[in-house]
Amino acid sequence: MNPSILVAQNLSKVVSSAEGELTILHGLDLDLARGASLAIVGSSGSGKSTLLGLLAGLDLPSAGEVALAGHSLAGLDEDRRARIRAEHVGFVFQSFQLLDTLDALANVMLPLELEGRADARERARELLERVGLGQRLAHYPKQLSGGEQQRVAIARAFAAEPDILFADEPTGNLDSQTGERISDLLFALNQERGTTLVLVTHDERLARRCQRLIRLEAGRLVASEP
Ligand SMILES: Nc1ncnc2c1ncn2[C@@H]1O[C@H](COP(=O)(O)OP(=O)(O)OP(=O)(O)O)[C@@H](O)[C@H]1O
Ligand SMILES: [Mg+2]
């Protein structure tokens, strides 16, 4: 098995805006080993969320290639990418993207039901307990605080036991104690199940817990540690 779970080569993203073409990522390279943890840092607008979307196969680059869990995403249509994501990827969006018509429990159960798991309800309940929301199972997203919605989104991303978890500011709306608890959960998953973590974060404590760190500035990779 290829030891790399994620490889990006010469990744660029160009978008068209009112001012004409705008390059928001300039030829990035990345190679991440299975089971590793990576923090992506950089100021607002530097291209972190754009990069995360490309790495996870949610969006296609303007140039360059991504290989995810041994599958090259180049030229694959949305259906095929969706199948690869369903098998390997968990994603926590910066904007959570919970389904408003489902309560917390049903949001977390959904990916498990899609997999046909008989223990969907039980497992969803357990995950929500682990993120501290055991008392909010029947709350709809509108009835949850921002940080609570974020924790439902994290529980949902864990649900299908992904090989690689992408999370965009997973502690962005949390107080430091709750953020620490979520960080502990992320790294427990990393240790226990070998889940690869790719985290966009402004949270220095979270970034420091990752084995590797890359910094973006205006769409360019300016630092990579170690
Ligand atoms: N579809 C688009 N069309 C035009 N510009 C875009 C588009 N998507 C992103 N951008 C621009 O690209 C830049 C990078 O955006 P991105 O969301 O990746 O930044 P970020 O590093 O995640 O910022 P933040 O920390 O604020 O979340 C921004 O300047 C943004 O305005
Ligand atoms: Mg962002």
C-alpha cells in the first residue's frame, strides 16, 4: 500500500472575479503519510479553505493534481469524486453545513444510514456524547449555538470512520476548554484508528499538536515544518 494518503502536485486555483482572473493558489505541492497530522495556517484570505476543498476532492484545481487514498482525482466527475469521498473522507466545513430539517441525532446518523449500518442510532448518540452534546440530541441546528453546531458537524464527520479527516477551523467557535476537548477527540481518533488529520486552524495550541505544519501567504506555501 502506498504510504502516502494524500499527494498534491503543482496545485493551482484560478477564479474569475469582477476584476478579472484571480489566482488564489499558486502551484502547491504536498505529500502526507497515512496517519499523519497536518495543520494548515495563514491569515484570512490566504487560501486555506480553497486548498482544503481541493485536497478533499470537493472542488477541482485549475492546474495540478491531487491523489487521495491512492485515487487520482484528475478528470473525475463529481459522482466519482463523491464515491471516493464517501469511502475515505470526513469533512468539517467552516460553515458546518448541517441539514436544518434534521435534529442533531439525525444529522449524525445520516452518513451511517447511507452506509446501511444497523447501529446508526446508537453510534450517533455515542459520538454526540463524546462531543458533549448528549443533552441536545433532539435539537435542530437553529436551536443550537454556533459552537454546538460545530460539534455536531465534527461528530458527523467522525461517524463513518474516515481514513482522512479534513476540518476547517474545527475549534473556531469554541471556548478554550471546549476547544481542548475537541482537540483531544481529534487526536484520540488519530492515535486509536490511525485517522489522518488535515486541519485548517487559527488555534495555535491545536496547530502545535500536529506533526506537520504548512503556512500559506496569498496562496503560496511560505513555510513547511518540519
Ligand atoms: N469563487 C471565488 N471567486 C472569487 N474569489 C474567491 C473565490 N473563492 C475564494 N476566493 C478568494 O480567494 C481567497 C482565498 O479564500 P479562502 O476562503 O481560501 O481563504 P481562507 O484562507 O480560508 O480565509 P479565512 O481564514 O478567512 O477562512 C480570498 O481572497 C477569497 O476572496
Ligand atoms: Mg477559510
